[in-house]
Amino acid sequence: MNELVFSVTQEGDGGFVAEALGESIFTQADSWEELKENVREAVAAFYFDRTAPARVRLHLVRDEV
């Protein structure tokens, strides 16, 4: 796998939740910068015993009214 994509949603309180597509990796944070760091840590932990994807992409999903 060369790329791992996370679907990111913004919560009502302003925080963010990220879920990897195709893997069981979830994380959350209060800010975008904190989310990026949490995603890096979660991916490293998930792939601790095998090769991690070369790229990780965050895809922000917004529900328009």
C-alpha cells in the first residue's frame, strides 16, 4: 500500500475525528495540527511490525446545508 487516506470530520465542538479508509485506525484531536500529529502516531503504532504506507492523506469531509 503506497497511500493511506483518512476521512476527517469536524465535530460540533470544533474538534476533529479521523478514520482510515480500509484499516481500523481512528483518532481525534482539538485542532488540525494536533490531529496531524495524532494520525502520524496512530499509523506508526498500527504498522509497528510491518511496512507503513509511504503517504498518509487527510481528506476533510464537510456536510453542506
